[in-house]
Amino acid sequence: MTEGQVLDIVRDSIFTLLKTSLPLLLVSLIIGLVISIFQTVTSIQEQTLTFIPKIVGIFAALIFFGPWMLTELTEYITALWTNFSIYLG
């Protein structure tokens, strides 16, 4: 196995990780931003106010994006295992 192959595997795995985690991170970011703007406008400074909306938002996003995320991860692992004999030599 060459260094180039190792770097390709690492690059692809990091790209797949970022691609599959991005929808959930964006949902959390948007909900946190909306809640913080709401807190600023209403002068409510409760630190725990963001937890429940974020949990519900992440759960909804996971239901919505879950099949796509699972497909992406399955395709990556299938491609990795398909090329396993190439990596051995």
C-alpha cells in the first residue's frame, strides 16, 4: 500500500465525514442563531433555552437526512471494501 493510497483513503473519509455531518451541524447552527437573536430581542438570558429546540431540530433533521447519510456512508464503506484487494498489494 503506497502513501498515495493512504492519503486518498484519508481524504475520502474526511470528505465523507464532513459531507454527512454538515446537515445536522447547519441545523444546530441555524437554531442556535435564531434562539440567540430571540434572546437578544426579548432580553431573556436563560442559558438552557437553546437545548430543547436544538434537540428537536437535530432529531427532525436526522429523520429527514438520515436515509441520505446512511446511503453515503454505506457507499463509502462498500467502495472501501471493494478495493480492499488493491490496497493489500
